[in-house]
Amino acid sequence: MNDLLVVDVLNLEDLVVILEEGQKNRKVGCHDLNSRSSRSHSILQMWITSETQAQEGHWVKRSGKISFVDLAGSERLKESHSEGIMIKETGNINRSLFVLGTVITALTERNKDIKPN
């Protein structure tokens, strides 16, 4: 995956720094429909682990994962009056959103066939 960054974060302040850095790396553009049109997708995945001391000195470890996904919005080329490189970006954004929709549909259809025990 392009531009993948994995960072161990031990406190909230470090997480905020990482979030701010990610925001600086987002690509935005301007067109007739939106003055700050997101031209990129962004994913933040957080793996959270905690340990607590249970009874009699035993430690309990819990973990989980949270995914935050911010997708560039679909673009209406005629209404945005995009020009130059933004025309190609618009095509790429719309194509990637279409593919994502296709994947979600396929996963949904597959899960319909799986019977719970």
C-alpha cells in the first residue's frame, strides 16, 4: 500500500500529532461545487491494547481495532467544471468508489449464503 505509515503511540498527545500529520498529507482541490474538495482517501486504523491486574495478581490483556475511513466524495464532472489534472483525479475517485461499492456488494451477497450455527 502506498504511503503506509505504522506508528506505536503510547498517549493521546502522540495520537494527535499523527492525526495532524495525516491531515497535512491529504490532497484537496477547489472546483465550482466545493472549495476544499478532498482528492484522496484516508484510513486510520488503531489497535488498542490494555492490561489490567485481575484478582490474585493475574493480568488480563484486552485488545481491539478501530478503523476510521474518510473517502473522497464522488464527483459530478459536468457540474464541478473541473479542468486539467482534476479531470483525471475525478475519474480515479469515481472509479475507486465504484470498485469499493462492488466489493461491499460481493461481501454482502456472500454473507447471505453463510448460515449461523
